[in-house]
Amino acid sequence: MSQAMSTSELSADTEKAASKARKAELGALLKAWGEPATVLTRQSTAFGAAQYAVFVGFAWGAAWAVSALVNGGAVWPGLILALTCAGLRAACQAAETRTGVEASLKVRQTVRALAARKLAALGPGYTERFDSGETTSALIDAVDKLDGYYGRYRPLMGVVMAGPLIIMAAAFSASYIVGLIFLITAPLLIVFMALVGAGAAAASKDQLTTLQRLAGRFNDRLRALETLNAFNAVERERDGLAKASEDFRRRTMKVLAMAFLSSGVLEFFAALSVAGSAIYIGFSLLGEMPFSTGETITLQTG
């Protein structure tokens, strides 16, 4: 019995090591594929981070204008600052999206070219071992799946590190209490988004595998249509394709459900931090705080 347990533990350790090695291999492959678009990815990251800095300027200008309006001061300086920053933010957002799309396009073109050259080098003897529909789906649909990773995820990796630091610095400069609220709620958001993201990644992988199988099956049945007609098997294969399509639909809806769940988690924790800040600022402006915080909140600061 102890020998069986040792064998089982050894097998589990081997599987973990193999999985770890596979992940490292895939990570190195993704990094290599992204090399041709490194400059574009960094530009997209820079434009994304710049949006946060410009947004702080917009918020300051809008607060300045509102405070001046209430207190009977000059509104135009704050309004001009807010409008200028709003225009700059829109320009940065457009530049971020454009460079991200260009980076994704460049990577996908590179990957398709590499795959095509590899298949040509291996020759028909290799490609005939696989369904042509599955191979085509891998070259088209599977490569297109890289769009989100290289066009949005990789540029945002730098943004999600720089952006919160900018917002946190602006919050602490105005109120240390609000800064602490942001500091407490941010880790909760990261943890729950990671949990939901892991489930979404597994569902997306499952959906892609099902799509490749469906494409291969459809292509094979299409080529063998005359044979199916000869053996009166068209209706049976039609029903089989319908069931496979329904299975693919269910898996796709599961991916969409996970995506909506991610949005819900993001909105919940964002609302939590905003609500906490609003309650504190509101009571401070009304002078109803039950304890002294050691700071004075003005309308403009709030």
C-alpha cells in the first residue's frame, strides 16, 4: 500500500513538473512572438499610463471650476484646464488603442508566417495526418485569439502598475483617509479578478478546442458528402454536427458568462471604494464626522 502511495505521489509530482515546464515553454514562446512588436507595445503602455496623469489634471480642473462657481470665483481657468485635459485624454486613448491594434496585427502576421513556413518544411506527409479543417482553424481562428493578449493584455500590464500609483499619489496628496480607502480596497479587487480570470482562461481554452474539432469535423463531412449520400448517412451526420454546434454554443456562452462576471467583480469593488470615499467626504463637508481626522476637506478637495 505504501508503495502504491509513493508511486501515486511520484506520478503527481511528475505531472506538476511537466505542467510547470509546459507553462515555461509557452511563456518563452509568447515572449518570442511578441518581440517584433515590442516598440509598439511599449508605446501603447506609455499612452495608457499617460491617461491616468491627464485624468488627474482633468479632475483637478473640474473641481476648481465647481468650487469657483459655488464660491463666486472665476470659473474659466478650471474649466479650460478640464477641457484641455479631456482632449488630451481622448488623444492618448486613441493612440493607445491604435498602437495596441498595430502590435497585435504585427504579431499575428509573424505567427502565421512562422506556422506556414514550418508546415511547408514538414511537407504533405506531416500535414495529411491532421484534419485540414482543424489545421485551417488553427492558422486562422487560433491565431486571431492572440489579438486580445498582444493588443490589450500586454500593453495593460504596465498600465495597471503605473496607473494605480498615479491615482494613489493624487488621492494621498488630497486626503490620506481617501488614499487609505483606495489602498485597502485595491488588493481585494486584484485577488477576486485573478480568481475569476483563472476560470475564464480555462473556459476559453475549452471553447477553442471545441471550435477546432468542430471545424475539422465539418470540413471532413463536406469532403465526404458523396460517400455520405451513397450510404444514406447525411441525416445522421447532420444531427451529429447540430449536436456539436450546440455544444460549442454552450461553451461560448460559458466564456461570455465568465466575462460578465469579471465586469461585475470590477464594478463592485470600484463602487465600494468610491462609496467609501463619498461617505467620508460628504460627512466631512457637512461637519458631521464623529471623530477628528486631522485634515480639512474643502469642496474643491472633495
